[in-house]
Amino acid sequence: MATPLAQGPDAIVAKLHEAARNVAGAGGLSAATAIGVASPGPLNTRTGMALGVPTLPGFVDYPIGEKLHRIFGRPVALANDGVAAAVGEWRFGAGRGCADFVYVTISTGIGGGVISDGKILSGRNGMAAHLGHMAIARDGQVCNCGRRGCWEAYAAGPAFERRAATALAAHHTAAQVFELARGGQAVAQALVDQEAEFLGLGIVNLLHIFDPERVILGGGMSHQYAQLSHGIDRVIHSCAMPAFRDIPVLRAEHIGNSGLLGAAALATL
Ligand SMILES: [Zn+2]
């Protein structure tokens, strides 16, 4: 169901309760032993506090973990949505059996999760891996977080659609632009090439920082993986240090559901 953004955090939590009560299969809510939540961050996953989530108005110092625990009366495992998706791919998808990988979700924003040395990289407050807010330009485009130059402000879906609206002098969805490029439209192809370059620039940073075995791309933009992968590989081969150039970039296996699978896995750990 759609998130009732305008009504604030308590209304959103009530909606979650309503949705859970309506779960029909496998005994429904009464059979659930734990609650797993994948939410946009920043969240302190150790204390259960949402700490000013840019995409969720009102989630400022909001004790989402405690509220959900009170409503459901069960243990609550709270995870950043990017981290949850990384865990979903780790357990059930393109990261199976892999001790070191970086998962990147590219949709309305860019998020992710890092599995390093066989463990989830959590950081001090469970807030590690806000990959989209890695700056790739000083004084660059304004990001959802209010800062400038973040990777997300260049490579996420809305940034791509904004560039497309200017270049094509009309609004198109990202999927439409990729379709135009497949049909041989030169301007659309240039937009796709540029998107691959922005993605590649960020990925090269991730290769150098985390030395992963693979990089896994999820989120809506990864549906276009077939048209982006060549351009991303080109950036890796021209910009990464030679020792990092053979790291493969793969598509997630459960696009759209990785976060749900990961939240469930984390709740039952
Ligand atoms: Zn940002």
C-alpha cells in the first residue's frame, strides 16, 4: 500500500499494523514470531530510532523500533532498507556464498549495504553504507539530503529523468528513455551512456574502498542493467586501479523484493 506520507509517522505505523493484520497466508499475523522492518535511513538500528529520514517527513528522532514493538508485542529487527536488501541478496540471491560484496540499490535514491569478511558492515550506529551520499562533486547538484554533489544527485532515477527532460525537451520516464535508446535514438543513447558513467564513477570508489568479490545492483534502475553494464565496465576499466578491474558488477536476483527477504531473514536470525 502507499505510504501516507502527509499524515506523519504515527499514521504510517498504524498503516503497517493494518497491513500486517490483513496478512492471510500461513496463519497470518498470529503465526508471526518476529517483525522485520526495512526502512529508509538514517536509522540507529541499535536503539531503534529514526534520525531525520530525508524521504519520510516527521521521522526525526522517532522511536520506530519501540512503537512497533509496543503494537506487535514481538521482537523487532530494524534495518536500513539498503542493508536489508543486501542481506536478502546474500541469503537468497546474487550474493549467495559470497563473503565480500557491495549491494547498491538505484531507484528514487541510491542506498546499499556492504557485506565484508562474511559480516554485515554496521558501523557505530548501524548506519554504515549510505552509499548514495558519497560526494562525487564539490558544489554539485543538490541532493535529497540537502547537501551538494552526492552520487545520488547524479545517478538516481530522478536525476536521470531530469537530464532526459532537458535533453529531449519533454518528460519521459527512465524506462521510456532506455526504450528510445534501444530503438537507436542518439540523444537517448547519450543519456544512457552518461548514466552508466555516473554509476561507474561511484562503483569505482566502492571497489577501491571495500575490495569486494562482486558488486550487485538492485532497485528500479537495475531493470536497465543490460543497457548500462557495458558503460559501467568501460568506466571501471579506464578509472579503477588495475588490480580492481576484474571485479564483476551483477544484477540483483530479487529486484523489488530483496529488502523484504532480508528483513525477514534479519528478524529470524
Ligand atoms: Zn546526499
